[in-house]
Amino acid sequence: MEKTYYLPSGKLLSFEGFLNRRPRVRHGAYMEYHTSGKMRLQESYVLGQGQGPRLTYYPTGVLRRREQVAPGQPTTGECFGPDGQVVRYFPYQQMPVYPGDTAVLLRELQQNIKYPHEALIAHVQGVVVVKFLVTTEGRVKDIRPEPPPANADADLKRVYGFLQEEAVQAVRKLKPFVPGRLDGELVETVYSAPVTFSLE
């Protein structure tokens, strides 16, 4: 199957090949275009995984990146400046980084929580996974806790909403991240982190 997307102006935005509609699994060519109509990204997928060459371009049409992608293998390639000259290689996608490291992030989440009274009384423990956006300034927004696990017991389900509220508050108190990047450009990035509630 193939799907083509257009901008309101009628210019081509992207093209993708995929195996089925739900869930959509990319398979085959994937291309994105700048608003000018020039190619921005060209890559291939096999059963949902990037495989083969990945090429990206500046809005002027100058090659920005040429790399080889393979599942389970380090990505190799080279990057170019707007003038076409080789520059130091950098990863295509760079996730946001919390000051310190992930261990510091998890420790600060633990320090930021106040155990909900309802969960204390019920002696309930658990983990709430929270998804949020890290903005191009490194701030967190659109904080959304995941629902309780399908196999959660009745006590956990009864007080899970209180744990979710406290997990959201813990994320709000985090320091700014170093923002994520896509092909060197700052981008808003979806991030998730577990907030653990333990009585020990």
C-alpha cells in the first residue's frame, strides 16, 4: 500500500509505503519534502524498520546527510554543511537529555513525589509511566500519565488516579532538558519516564 500527503498549497509533503492500515507498518520507500517542493528526506523501511541508505537535504537541495541504516547495527555515514563541505558527523535523531543523566532524572522524580494519602492507607505501590513533550526550549508540556496496567489488582485500580496526579506533579517540577534534535534541528520530542511509588 502507498499513501501520498500534500500541503494545502497542493505541493507534495510526503510519500510512504506500508504493509497494512492498522497498525500501519512502514515497508518500502519513505520520502518527505520541504515546503518549496524539494526533497527533504529519503529512506527505506523493511517491516517497520529503517534499512538501507538515508539521505537528507537542505531546503536549497544540497545534500545534508548520507548514511547507511541497518537494524541492530551502528549507523554509519557522513554529514555536510550548507555549502556541501563535509562536517563532523552527528546522529540523525538525538533524544532530549536530562542534566546529569537518566539516573539523575529518575532520582529527582522520586524526590519530587509526595505519596498520596489514599495510596498509603491502602498500602498500594506501583509504577506510573508518564509521557510528555520536551519543547525546543527544553521545558516539559502535555504531561499524560499512562492508564493502569491491564493486570493491576483492584486496590491499585482504585487509587491509581491519585498516583497519576502525583506523577504528573513530579514531572512538572523537573529542571529543563537539553532539547532533542532531528537532523541537527531542535524539535519537540515525546519522552516517557517511570515514576515509582514504593513503601519501602
